[in-house]
Amino acid sequence: MRRFFSSVRARAALGATTVVAIALIGAGTAVFLSLRANLTEQASGSAESAARRVASQLAAGTPYANLELPDSEDHPVQVIDREDRLRAASEDLEAISGTGVAAVKPRPSLAPDQDEEDDDRDQDDPEVGEISDRVWYGKGKATVDGERGDYQFAAVEVTTRDDTTVEVYAGAPLSATEGAASTALTSMLIGLPALVLIVGGVTWLATQRALRPVEGIRQEMAAITASEDLSRRVPEPDTHDEIARLAKTTNETLAALEASVERQRRFVADASHELRSPIASLRTQLEVAAAHPELLDLDGAVEDTVRLQALAADLLLLARLDAGERPADARVDLAALVREEVSQRVADTIPVRTQADGSVEVNGSRGQLARVLGNLLDNAQRHARSRITVTLTTEGEHAVLTVADDGAGVPEAERARIFERFVRLDDARTRDEGGAGLGLAIARDVVRRHGGRMSVGGSSDGGALFEVELPLG
């Protein structure tokens, strides 16, 4: 049972059925009570009308024996004086019960709160020949021509011409009222459960139809998980609703996951390829040195070791960036950083000119931003002919750092690809001279982590112009 109600379809059907059932029961009860009250009120009005017709005859001086009484089956009537003596009654009226005495004489029981007013009624008798405006109602039973039934009684007071105050009781049958109420109750008892079942069934089918695409998405996701084939996509229903948007978002997530996994695979393959060359070279040199110590190329071994160390550091930094590492939230003076970084590059063959006066502060990691500038300067040193220029300016709410050279520049078709990892545009360059192709990728990722952007274009000297835009602190 618990497993059954764990289904969204079952919960939706149960919830809708419960709400509808409560609403229908409440509405049905209100309608039934209102119908019963209206029918009872109609019977009370009919009984009062009959009682007043008889009372008007008495007020006009008609003797009890000459009263024109209504049909006893429709309106049984009895007239009683203050001493509970029967003065007149319908011809076929055999008994009126309610007080415990099965005889014609006793009055039918009226509403308890109105019976308590008997003392006031004795004190407020109407004038001679007048009918009281007050009416008392009550339910009772009457036997007319051998048939016993329920009646709604109305009682009015009248004072005859001989100054005798009597009470006129007239009844209206409740058989029609009870029959209509019983029919309505039976209809509701039959119709309400059927309607609730119909609502539950329709909700079940509608929910099943609505959730069918979700089940298709679930099955396809399970198949993708089992096959590990991220190129597959879930079906997108042509309904333009929330489920269609869910399927679209799921496919976008799968596409991003596929791209990420493919990027990681390429990264691992490229990293393995890049590491294999210096490791193989270093191993060869060590094996030669072990066999022939006099042939040890110490400088070459140190150079390969440095390459390995730099490549390992680059790979570790990329791994941290991919893991979502956020830069330290510190104030960094970019102008001071540019001047310091340029002044420490004493081994550069091409001089670097700087235009970074004043103070331009941003938030971030000083070490990572220095790495960005260092990578851009390393790239410019490899491609420039005679001039490299570093410029730092502010534009609105951003600091703009540019590194320009007078080299061959970057072809427009390759400007997006150069920021990919392990990409080297000049295939003629050796790995030793051209690096591993990670410098620009690292620089771009670091800039993005600092909330900025990085782009490449053409400089006024004909070479490349790398632009870094960072939000001001």
C-alpha cells in the first residue's frame, strides 16, 4: 500500500478524489438541509393558511357546528378552548398524537421554546372577534380515516363573539416533504459515490497521460546510465509545457556533460602525451648516465625536470580551476603588479614597455593575476619581433589590461581555438620552444574565475593584442 501511494499518479488521484468528495458532501448536505427546510416552511405556511381560514369564521361568529373545515386528509383541524375542551374537529380526524394520549382531544406537541410561552398567551388573548398575529408551529402525528401520518401543525388564537378564546390547530401533511427529502437523499447517496469514482478515474487517467513523457525520460536516462553513452538524448514531447521544458533542460545537461567528459578525455590524453616526451627524454639520459657516467647531460636532465615541474604545476592549477576553486578575495593593485612583474623578467630578449600609471585596484588573487600577465608575456616573447607593450586603463567599472606585440598575429579563424588546452598554432615549433599549449587556457580560466573576460585581436603594430577585462574592486 505504501508503495502504491508513493506514485505521483496515485497521490494526485487520491488528493483530487478527497477534495471533490469533501466538496460534494458539504454541498449535498447544504442542499438537502435547505430543501428540507424549504419544504417544511411551505407545509407550515399551508397549515397556517388553513388555521387562519377557520379562525376567521370563528371571529365572524360562525357556530362551531357550522364551520367549513378543509379536507381532513390535506388539513386536519381541531379547535380547543382554554380548558382543553374540543369544540370542533375535522370529520375523519380520529386522533392527534404527540402528548402521549391517543385521542382527538389532546393538542399536538409544539416547539418546546414556544410551549414555554403558554402563560404569556393566556395574558395576551386577542380582542373579541379578532385573530392573534402570533402563530405557533410544531410537528405531530394524526390519524385520518384510519391512516396515520406525520403533519406540520400551525396554531392560532381567536376570540369568538361570545368572548371565548380558542386555539385553532391545522395540519399540513409532511409525506410529500419526507418523500422529496428521501428521494434527494437517495439520489445523493447513489450519485455522489459514482461522481467521486468518476473524478478519481478521470484524474488517474489524466495524470497517467500527463506523466507518460516523464516515464519516457526516466527510461531513457536509465538506459543512458547503463550504457554510459552520453551522446543519447531523452525524448522531447511537442507539448510546450513544463515536461517539455524539463526534457529540453535534461538534454542540455546531457550535452554539457558529454562535452565536459569529452574535454576531460582529451585533457587526459593530451596531458599524457605531453608528459611522455620529457619523461622519456629524462629516462634516456639517466640510463645513458648509468651506463656511461662521462656522457651525462646534466643540463638537459635539469631542463627536462623543469619542464615536468612546470607542466605538473599547470595541470594541477587547471584541475583546481575545473573543480570550481574561487580566487582569494583580496585587493590587488594591478598597476603595481604590472610594474613588478615586468621588472622581474630580466631574461627576456625583447624589452617590454609599460603604460600603467596611477593605481587600479581589483578583487582577487595576486598570484593568479600575476600568472595571467606572465603567461601573456611569455606568449608575446615567443612571437614578437622587436616590441611588446603592456597597457593598463580603466573603462567604466572595469580595468582593461592589454598585451600587444609586433609579431605575425593570430589569424581571425584561429582566435577562439588558441584558448583551448594543448593547442599550438605553429606546428613547426618544437615542444621545448612552443610550450605545452596551456598558458593561454590557464590565463582565460583564471580571468573567468575573477569575473572578467579575455579576448584576442590585432594590434596596431600588426601583431596580436590580448585584452583582459576585470571588474574594479
